[in-house]
Amino acid sequence: MRAYGTGFDSRSCGACGRPVSAAEVESSHYTTEGIVRYLRCPCGRRRVELAGGLSRG
């Protein structure tokens, strides 16, 4: 999974140190690159994740 945004590493928020699991999913969308999820930490910082590729059969 790739994470994009300001102040996040793969496990925690750089602004407040909370774990990524504390972030609320604002929306998620399927793309040709995989699933894009937009998350918001309780402190207000946003995060965008790209998880895996889609399997086409």
C-alpha cells in the first residue's frame, strides 16, 4: 500500500502520532491502479492511500 499526504508515515500521523487505524475513511474509489482511500485523522490531517492493483479476469 502506498500512502500520500503530508505528515504521515506508513503507521502513524506525523502531526499527532496517532496510528493510521484511528483515521476515518472519508471515501474510497476503484481505479485502474487499485483502490484509492481518502482518510482523515482525528487531528484533521488527511491521508490518501492506494492499495494494490485490480485483478481482471
